[in-house]
Amino acid sequence: MGLVESVLELASGTGIWTQKLLNIGEKIIAIDASEEMITINRAKLNSPNIEYRQLDLFTWQPETEYNLVFFGFWLSHVPPNLLNSFLQKVYQSVRLGGQLFIIDSRFEPTSTAKNHLLADDGNIYKLRKLNNEQEFTIVKVFYQADELQEHLEKIGFKAQVNVTDNYFIYANCQKI
Ligand SMILES: C[S@@+](CC[C@H](N)C(=O)[O-])C[C@H]1O[C@@H](n2cnc3c(N)ncnc32)[C@H](O)[C@@H]1O
């Protein structure tokens, strides 16, 4: 992919992907709900081409369209009952002819840390224990490639969803 004018990154976190997106977009808008994540991302990348927005993606209202919308390891935290409204807003954010790229974890019993409960039992709530012993319950949904593809197409994208041998699911979509 060549250089595009504008990229929107959702749930940008500490900037692992934001750094890569700097090679693709002239201007990156990076959204995350956490002030701490934004502070780390900003300090690490220190780029005038990134504009940060601290907001909750479940109440976010898209205001403009981008050549590329990207989110990595965020989709699996979107509960199924909010998936449609979230993806509708993502669709609104992609310019006609523009692209959406998603990457996330696929269900793989060996891909989680030892102290993380991971069961393919349809339970979307998982326990996460930090090194300091604090525990949090998070949403973790392993969307299947065919159901995700169907969903993205229903919304209006031309979508191709694939999985890698073990750990990842990724979607390459175009708004046509
Ligand atoms: C698993 S991390 C992924 C971060 C980054 N995309 C990556 O792949 O390294 C999920 C991110 O979502 C952010 N997040 C959690 N809830 C959110 C919400 N409701 N709205 C926006 N961001 C949120 C967290 O702060 C965190 O940075």
C-alpha cells in the first residue's frame, strides 16, 4: 500500500501499530479510551503526524472519513451485542474506495498466558490477572472468520477475512 492521506486507528494502545501506520498515512488519528496508553504512545512515537483522541469507542460518533481505518486486537473486546453498531460506525468512517484492516486473536488454546483462563465455552468474560495480583474481568470474543466476513459484507464492505495457522484472524475490506 502506498502513502495515503489519512488513517484512523481505533484502540491504538501503546503504539505498536501506530508506528507502522506512520509509514502508510500522512496523518494518523489515534483513538484510545485510556489516558495512560495515549501518554505512552505519544512519548514513544513523538510524531507531529499523529493526533490523539481520548474517547470511549462505544459512545464514539464518527465525524469524518479516512482512506484507511485500522484496529488491532480491539475487535475481540467488542461484545456481540455491540458489534453491529460499532461496525456501522467504522463503515461510516471509511471513505468511498477506502480500506478497513482488522487483526485480532483467533481461538488457540496455546496463545494465552499461563494465568489467563481460556475456554472455548462461549463465555465472553475472561479473568485477567496482572503481575501485581490485581484481577480484572474483561470481554474476549473469538469471532469466527465466516461470521465476521458475513457481518462486514452485510454492513456494505467488500470483505476478505482469513486466519493464520495458529494465532490470528485478519480482515481486509474495501468500501465500494
Ligand atoms: C488489547 S489493547 C490493543 C492495543 C493496540 N491496538 C495493540 O494491538 O497493541 C486494547 C486497547 O483498547 C483500549 N480500550 C479499552 N476499552 C476501550 C474503549 N471503550 N474505547 C476505546 N479504547 C478502549 C485500551 O486502552 C487498550 O489500549
